[in-house]
Amino acid sequence: MGTLRTLLKNLKRDARSELESFVLEDGSRYYYDRLETYRELFLHGYDVQLGEADKWPEPPEVYRKICEARDPAAVLKRLAPDHPSAFVDVSQIFDTAILVSERRLVPLENAPIEDLSQ
């Protein structure tokens, strides 16, 4: 029976080795697939910037887990875009100061887009 547990433990470890992670306040780790997470963040950011945030009953899980992270600022830095023209940037969607200090997701208010169709 011990070898079965060892095998299962090794399989879990190997599966997690391909995942990114960060430490939560309670000492556990939150694991996520980097590509899948970035895809979800892109789609969420796209909908938010089009004014269709209501399509999402709640923000992507990684944002909620950042609130529980031991060091939210470090996680935000890791998820920051590589170049300034990137479409999805958490600092454009949520107030990062509040996220880091109070561990809450507070959406930034954007001015409505002017209708130029006339």
C-alpha cells in the first residue's frame, strides 16, 4: 500500500512541476496553468474594456487567489505584461493599491466611451 501512495504522490508532484504557483497566506500553494490563466485573463480583460464585465459573475480565480497570497505585490509583478502595449494588465482593471493593502478586488471606473457614430 505504501508504494501506491508513493506513486500517487510522485504523480501529483510531476503534474505540478509544469504549473506555476504562489504561496497563500495560510502557507498552502495555489497552482495554475500559465497559458490557461493568461487566456482567461485576456478574455476577462477584453470583456471589461468593452464594458461587458457583467458577462463574468465573478473575476477569474487567479485574481481572487491574489487576494489570499502571502505577497500580492510579488504575484502582481509576476503577472504584469512584458511590454506596455499589452492588452491585459491587472493595473488597468483593478485598483492594485487596494488589492495589495486591503486584499480586495476593486474595479477601476472607466469613463464611458464617447459615441462618435453621428
